[in-house]
Amino acid sequence: MPSSSFWCPVFAAIFLFAGSCCASWDLYLNLQEVKRLLGLSAELYYVRNGVLNEYALNFIVPVPATMKELHFTWQSLTSRPVSYSMAVESQDDGAMLPAKFNISALGTIPTTVQTWSVMLPCSGVYDAEVNLVISVNVTLGRNNVTQLNFRRRKICLRDLSENSSGVTQDGTRPEAPAAVYVAISCVCALATLLAIALLACYLRTNKETMHNSGLLRESRLGSSSSGPFLAPAPVLSCGSSSGSCASSRHRTTANIPPSNPADLHHRIAQLTVQRCRVRLRSIVLEGTFGRVYRGTYTEEDGLEEEVLVKTVTDQASSIQISLLLQEGMAMYGLSHKNILSILGVSIEDHTAPFLIYPHQGYTNLKRFLQKCKLCPEGVAHTLTTQEVVDMALQIISGMQYLHKKRLLHKDLATRNCVVDDKLRVQITDNALSRDLFPADYHCLGDNENRPVKWLAIESLTHKTFSTFSDVWSFGVLLWELTTLAQQPYVEVDPFEIAAYLRDGYRLAQPVNCPDELFAVMAYCWAISPEERPTFSQLQVCLQEFYAQLTRYV
């Protein structure tokens, strides 16, 4: 997960290399260390030629329980001495013993390449995730000291201390406790995000050129269905008073989201299209480092297709590029009328990647709602309740399909939907949303930029997501539809949202919103996930309310 420098990726092009130093020197993770940590063939530089990669420095790297030491490589590129001092600060001295360096904690950086290590021994007393900071202070001249803080999260497990041989008295090795496997699984999940950070570099050095002329046409084929995600919840009564991207030979894997960088790399390779076939025409949306273009894609037979293209500017870092690719692939291989699925990816050396989507006159739903507030004559205009309910039913249909495919959206909102002039709605991924809609995301000191005011209480406090947390977000989206995309909880500080929700406060009933429709929203915001309706139950309620509305039209 991103660390404190990611506090609000809207801080712009923060992921640029910044902060040059007086002396030239390098500090990085070499090929062997990156391979050991992430399984990738790449180098990760923290300092290159005296220039700091501030984002990489603040990234919290998970360290598995089985990894007892970390390796760093450095070299002074000048003839004059570059002094350093090192220390390690741990937040849990009970779970972890004092760290040790294999070189002196005080000295000078050598002019030849040197790899040094820091030992991270666990006590084995109890299970813990220990946050620690490896500090390296480099003196470049009088009154010129550069402090580097490497943030790590070490997994320590009970009975797996450094002094334990792991062998029982009869000479056999005991079976690992279940907690070991759970912890290792969690570490693997956390490591995935960091692995994505190196994906762009990995692709440049390892990707095979695949220019399949029929790829875009094949991508329109649907994927096979899979079993249900969860058993149905208790039925919600709504009585009378309630108002693709995969080719056909890869369909079996299209339902599963990318679980590791190699899988993501494989999928991107499958979707790769030639850059020369993509033509950008006009900018539809623009943020600090992200852009959405309207353009065309020319197939081999000369046929042109209208497309939307998501990309980044030259100021975007490799981390931002990797997030764009990761989030853009979230709906890989899906085929549903209410889902906007990616068609192709264009990645070429030294250029920003293009994510290509079909375009049939769609516009961003949030921007569309905001424009509905004023018509050309300056008179306020509101969508009819019937239109709002119809759009909500379309979104429910798309979410039912996602959950059937065992996928959670986790960021359902009007900003992540598109709509055409006939009010046909499609759900999109959240690639670039943090940059294009910065006011909708906040950082609460937990090193993540999240859609705080759309999140369910359990997602906000415990980072737990389920189909029921998507239902909560749908309730906020429905509130957006009825208010023409007003900001939810506009009077509440983001840091106070969790306490506000725990105390029982919720969004107020919008003006001119029928009681039956607001009751549906309120159902979605039950404090207990099990008490919230499923999307199938919401569909029944809203279909009945829609039928009542049509009787009077």
C-alpha cells in the first residue's frame, strides 16, 4: 500500500524524482534483492546520481516472516569522502530484537559498489506486524545532511525467533502453525502493490511484442459465468408501501482479477495493440497527471472505431503508471451492457501507456449530473424520479454481474460510471479517478488516499470489503443521483466521518426525493453489513417502485 508520500496522489506530480544533492552517489536494491523480494528482474533506485526518489523512499515494504535480513547496494560516484550514519527504529521491541548491520553504523560510502545488509531478528514471543524505519544519514558537505528513511513492515511469528533452530528434540521439523500460512498469504497480498510499482520497468525490459490485428474484435466476446459470490441474505420486504478483453481461448481466467504481477503482465500482453492504430482527438477529462482522450482505433481492415483513451502525462512516475495499469485491468474480460470493459492496451518504450475503451457517446456520470443543475437558460433542472430509478436499476444490474463474477468494485460512485444521451449507464473502473476527482478522496493518516465519504463503516475503520460494502456505496451513489452529484457529508470533516457514522448520523433526505426512494438508501447504510440488502433485493424494491411511478405517467 502507498505510504505517507502518497497522501493524496493529487499532490500532483509528487512522484517525480526530486531533491538533488551536492555529491553524486547511488543507493538502490539490486537485481538479486528485487528478485528475492518481488520475483522481478529489475533494480529499484532510491538515489541515482545524487537525486532522491522521494516516493520510493516512503513506500512501506512488507518483509515476510521467512526473510531475516534486507540488502542494500550503494556507491559514491565522487572522489571525495561521503560520510554516513545508520540506525534502525522499531515500534515493537517485544516482537523484534535489536537490528544489526553487517557494516559499521558510522563510516564513508565506498567508491566501489558495495552491498550491505541489516538483520531483522524476531523474538518469537508473539505474532506481530512490526513497523520499523531504517535511517541513513548522508553528509554531503558542511551543514548539508540528507536523511533517508526506509520504511518496512516486518512480519514476526511466535516460535519463529532467530535463535530457534526449527528442529524438535527427535530431530524432525515441526509442522508450521496455521498462522504462518495466514501471515504469508497476507504478506503476499501486500507485496503485490509494491510489485506493481516495478511493472513498467519490467515491461520495458521483458515484454514480448504482440500485435494481433484481430485482438480488439476478439475482445468483444463474453466470458463464461461462474458460481455465486455469497449466499443470499435474508429477504428484504418491499411491500406495497415501498415505493472484453479476453480471447476465446482464455475465457476461463477472465473472471479472476490479477493476483500477481506476472498474471497482470500476461494479460497486458494479451491486450497489446499497435500505438500507430490509435489516434487522439480531444481531451475529455484532465487532472494533474492523468488525461482521458476521445479518439479512434483503426483496425487492420481499415475500419475506424470511436474509443476513449486513458493515459498519463510525462510528469507521471512509474508508480502512477503502474497504478493506471493495475486499476485499468480490474474489469478485464467482462461482457455486460452495464459494464465498460477495457478493449486494449498500448505500451511502448519511453511513452505513456494507453488504456483503450469503447466509446458510444458516453460521458462521465458525475459531470453529466453536475451539468443538469443548469440548463442553457440558467433555470435549475432536475432529472425525473423515474429516470433516476431507471439509472439506479441499470447500475444494480451491472453490480449483480460483477458480484456473480466474484469481483468487488470497492469504489462505486457516479465518478466511476458513464452515461449516454439516452440515459444508458455503464460502470467503469476507477483508473485515474483520484487524479480526475481529487475532492472525492481523502487521506486520514493511514497512508492511503480513499473515497472516505463513499466507504462503508467497516471499510473505513477496518479496510474490510464485501458485497455489502459495495451496497453501502451504492446507497451514496443513489443519493448522488437524486442531488445531481452534490458532495456527500459536505459539512463533515473527513477525519470525523467514522465517528459520525458510528453515532448513527447519515446523509439527509434530498429535497424532492420520495420517501420510498430515501428508504432504499437508508437500508444500504445499516451499521451491520448483514442487515443491508443484497443487490437482488434492491432490484426487487426499485422495480416495484418504478412500476408504481409508471402507472401515473
